Amino acid sequence: MTSAHANPGDLTPFDYRPRTRVVFGAGASGRTGEFAKELGGRRVLLVTDPGIVRAGHAGRIRASLEAAGLTVVVYDFVRENPTTQDVNACLLAARQANVDLMVGLGGGSSMDTAKGCNFLLTNGGEMKDYRGVGRATKPMLPLIAIPTTAGTGSECQSAALIADEVTHQKMACLDPKAAARVAILDPELTVSQPRRVTACTGLDAIAHAVETAVTARRTTLSSMYSREAFRLCAGAFPVVLANPGNIEARGRMLLGAAMAGTAIENSMLGAAHAAANPLTARFGIIHGQAVGMMLPGVVRFNAEDHGAHAAYETLAAEAGIAEGVEGLVTFLAGAVRAAELPMTLGSCGVGEDAVEELAAEAATQWTAQFNPRGISAPDFATLYRTLLG
């Protein structure tokens, strides 16, 4: 007999192959050199961005690697939402240094750039050759992923998300060989992030937990990760906004983001991300902000599906949020408000004249196909219009 409250994701078949060793704890990044040496590294490319260098994190990681006897070359030109041009520049540095191990240090952009570089360095060709799943035919270099934001969960995923330099279309390049061999989750590294970065990446982590909980590809395993990720992030997000130095809350956000990333790896994402990507590409709205704005409306839309409705209710209940789906929608909208981010697309420069084009692009996004309820361009147009303000 099946319980009336059973999650449709319960007891679904899955094939889980953990590829990434996860090391969690304050100060854990000090062991980077130890892990790199265990992986047989001798010449390391440290991929990061200028802000991480200024914060001193890159210097400390470099010192750990050098103390272990490794030669380190730093590529610190990572940009947000990396493009094929960024990957090619990183590739040039990797080739010149003849590296045999990579370290991605920073947000999802640093890890995506490192993964993209790894594809081309080891397998040749262009990023478009790896769009989709399992296109790499040769082994890839070991990668150590060290997030400094609690957001993308890229450290626990085998995907590199790289935008085409010309079209700005994001290409998802997934391959088991691209997954990090070690992910180091050190909450101390996240304290230096500006409040806006904490807010936007935190919203992204929350969105990952919520979307993965209901996708058409969710499984018993991914649902478990989604629920725990949301429980951790929902409780910690208000705390890190109010008290940025709270290491325990920072740790909960970082662990929650990694668990949500693991859920993505096993269940994919949905319509909120499909709607957010064109907003980032065309209007420069930060990804976490865009997905945070779209998520409440998408939850309402998906809740018309019985299975998604039940999954949302479970998600809310386990996080201590009352009133089921309505309570969840209220919480998600409140999270954007607490982050002191815009609540309408109109305030971000998006007008009615852009809606149809945005909707058409959203409908073609890869993640839209995994939404639990079928969604078309007119549906996306409606979602956008409700947020014009």
C-alpha cells in the first residue's frame, strides 16, 4: 500500500556513482597540498579570479601546494559567467605551464573555467564539441574544487557551464571525467564575500534545492539530498545575511550548496533556471538574483502537478515552514526581500517589449525539459509578465 503522502520520487531506480571525495570543515583548505600530492600532481594550475586573490585565499592555497613540493601557476582572470573566450585564455596558460593537475578556487565560474579548460587540454577541439553528456573520449586531469561561495554546488557536479562568446547561449558540457576528484568545503573561505555575493549565491543554492526536489528526473537519492540541502540553507540564509561572520551558519550554507549540487548531478534542474538564464544573458541580471526572482512563480506553476505539490509540501515541512506550498512561496519571496534585491523585472530594466523574446529563449533552455510540468513559451511569457511590476 502506498501512503497518500509519499513523494513520487521515493523508491525510483537510480545508479549513483560518487566520483568526488568531499572534505568539510573550517580550515580544511589548508590541506590542499596534501590532497594534490595524493593525486600525483607536480605542476598545478590554480584557476581563480582577481577578488579571490585580493582576499588572500589564492595566496594561502598556493602556499599549501608549494609546501607539499608542487610547482604552481596561477590563472586569475576568471570572469563571471565564463565564455568560450575565457576557457581558451585559461587553456593557453595550462599549455604553457604543462600542468598535470588543476585547482578551481572561487565561485562556480572558477570551477566551470577549470573544467572547460580541462576538456580542451586533454581532449582537444572546442567547447561546443562537448555540449551534452559524455562527449570526452580521453582521461582528464585530476581536479580539486574549492568553493569560496555557497551557491552553485559545482564542486559536486560533472558539468562545465560555458557560454558561447558570440551568442551568449550557455552550453552544458557534462562528463563523469570532468568531476572534481576532491571537493574542499571550508566555510572560513566564504566569510570574505561581499553581502551581495552572499545573497545571490545563497539564493542560487536555495533554488537548486527547490528545483531538484521536483524535476521529472528526481530519484530517491536526489530527493534526499534536495530536502537536506533546503533544510540547511533555509535555516542558515537569514543568519549569514544578518551575521556574516557566523562560521556555523556559513558551514551550513556551504554544505547545503554542495548537497544541492549533488542533487543536480542526479536529477537536473527546471523552469526557474530556464527562465533565469536569458535574463542574465540579455540584461546582465546576476544569476542568483534572476533565479530567485523567478522561483516563487515557478513553484506556483508547478504546484498544479500533483507530484510536485506533494514534494513541495514535504520540502516545506522538513524545513519547518508552515502552510505547505503557500508557505514555501512566501518564504522564497521573503528570501529575495531579505537579500535586499529587486522584487520586479521592471526595476531591472526589463520591459514588456522584451517578454516574447525572453520567453522564446527560455523555452529552448536545456533545463526546461526536466520541469515536472510541461512548460512552453506562452507559459514563460506569463511568468515574466507577473514580475514586470
